[in-house]
Amino acid sequence: MGATTHRALAISLAVLALAMAMVLGFGPHQEARAGGFGRPNINGARAVGMAGAYTALADDALSIYHNPAGLARIRTADLVLGAELVFSFGEYTPIGRTPEKASGSPFPLPFVGGGTRFLVGDNSFLALGVGIYNSFGGSVKFKKSEVTEGVIETQIGLFEFTPTIAYQVHKRVFIGLGLRMGLGFFNAYKSCGELTVCLHDPPMDPIYDTRVSTMMNVAFGYSLGIQVLPTDWMGIGVTYRSNLDVKLSKKGAVDSSGILLDAELTLPFPQSVNLGVFFKVHKRVVVAAQFDWVDNSRFQEIFLDVDGWVGGRAAIATDLHMRDSFGAHLGTEILVNKVLVLRGGMAYDSQAIPDEYRTRELSDTHMLTWNLGTTLRFGKWRVDAAAELRLGDVAHGFRPVHFPVGYAAPGTHSPGGTFSLHLGGGVAW
């Protein structure tokens, strides 16, 4: 490799080290606001502006997440920095009580990726890169009152560090492999109000406050990708991400009315497949579509195995009975001129948690998102921005829905949703 390539790789690794310090410094201990276990469009303003339809298009350092094969399509080197701010909104009204609103300040979730490629033989390229990003996550917080019963705060998520290698098999065929090191984390705060009786088996005195301090551990997985460009105006991409089973354990993790108990928990983050295609319908216009499958059925419950617990299973287990979910994405990119690029799109994500198991803190629904984005180019440099509005409960016409007694969270659920802002930038040379 030449001096320029070495310098590019050194810069990439330095920035990645800084980003890792940021993540470890205030990541799992702060509040990343997002509903459920995640949103259909994440990681990178360029991808979000396309409503997530990026598996076939990926040709920069964002490829490390969206399709590792695309890393072999970068220039000599590419570096991407980005972050998103997520604003969540929602409301749940238990039967016979006042509404409870989910709240919290937004938190920046970073994406950092860098890579370099070099010629192998006469006409093929080998590329190396590494990225740090949040791939799954959700957090919610309700205001505690004297009659609150249930989860007040909870946070679950996965940050990943992914070294990646990609290779150009043919001038129109690219393959890639990412080795994923995932940092999974979980915490919760559950309460029983003064005027309510917690559900215990057998019945016992109410436990007024139970806290689970942040539990963290690392698990390993991989991602595989391929991109095929049959013609100059069409491309196809496929990405597979393996599951990551994060096993958490911590001494004194559970504080139940001042009594500290040891606990264990397994987070089975699911495998997924993404299939995308793009068409260059005009020399300045690209249309992309994508279909996703996520193996959420592996996530049947959140069971906190607490050593010495006598309060009954209902207090430490959340039955989810999740189903596999599916997503569809459609995006458009318009090259206005050499400086300005405009993007827009829509995405749909199916409901994974059945209605009867939806909880106040995990109110999963059929979701629609609307996305807008832009890029400003200044020679080798670029600035990317995107905005996304996600609204829940397409099945009920985006209206509040009432669940009767017998459901996990009887009462009225608002559609809820999120609004997120994505800002990033990069340099390619």
C-alpha cells in the first residue's frame, strides 16, 4: 500500500478509537429514545434519506452495516462520521387511570466507519474497513405516580464493532464479510403504586420499587453480503446478518426494596436477511427498493433469572411471543448538480409483538415511515442530512386503540412514533 493508503487507514482507526471512547463513555448509561427494539431505517444519513433502501446501493463506508460487499466499491479510501437524534412520543392510559406519557430527552447515537481498498492483480480490488454503530435498541421512560404499577424505565440495545473485508470477484460482482462484536446491555425500573396490588404468585406484600442496574456483555456474530451489477443502470444486493445471543450476568444487579440479588439474562438478538435492487431510470435519477426479513420469533420473552427471587414469575418475566417481521423500503435519489443530491422515500415495518402481548413499554405496531435527505458535495468532502417521521399502528388507521382486560396492557394505546434527525459527513479519496 502507498503512503496515501496508510495515512487514510491511520486516520480511520484514530477516529474509530475516539468514537468507541464516546460509546463506552456515555452509551449504555444514558437514554437512547426509540420505541420497541429498533426502527426500520438506521445508520447513516444517506441510507435513511433513501428510507433504508441501501443494500444494493451501498458503495461507501456505510456498507459495513448495510452490505459489506459494497466496501469494495469505494474509492481508494472512505471515511464516514454520523449521528442521529431520536425524539419519541406516545401515550398509554390504563383502565380507570390517568394517561401515562412516554418521555425523555433525545440522545445522539453515533455511526463511524472507515475503509480503504487496494488493487489485487490486474483488475480486482480488496477492501478493509471497520465500523461502530447501534444495530438494535429501545428505551422508554414513564413519569412515576403514586398509583403507577409496572415498568417505569427500561433500556435494551446492541452496539457493534465490525471489522470488514470485501473483494471484487468480477468487475460487476462484489462480496463481503463482517465480523461483528456486539455489546449488549439491559436495565429496568419497575414499581408498584401505593393503591395497587402487584401480581404475585403466591400473593405477598407489594414490592414498591425494583431496579435492575445496567448489565452488559459481548457476543460475536457475522454478516455476509453480495452485490451484482448486471448493467450500468441496475444493481442487486443481498445481506445476511447472523443472530447474536448476548448472555448477561451481574452480582447485585437487582435492587428489590433495598435487597440486592444476583441476576442473569439472555438477549437473543435476531438474524436477518435484506434483499435490495436499484434502477438508474435517468442519468440523474436512481430508484431503489428493498425487502427485509427479521427472525424476531427467537425473542419469545425477557426473563430475568434472579437468584433467590420469591416474588413470582410475573414480576421478572415479560412474555412477548414475537413473530418474524418484514419490512419494505422504497427510495429515490436525484442528482441535481455536482454539489446537491436530494433523496426521499417511504418504508413499512410489520408488527412483531402480537396485540395481546403488547406492553406499556413495548407497544409494537405496524409502522410507516416517511424520509427526506440531502447531500452537499465539496470536492472530496460531503455533508449528509436526513429526517424521518415514523408513525405507529397502520392497522388501526393511526388512531388510539383500546385493549380489554386479559391483554398484557389493558387500556388505550396511542399510535406513538418517533421523529429523528440524522447528520453525517465523509471524505472519499
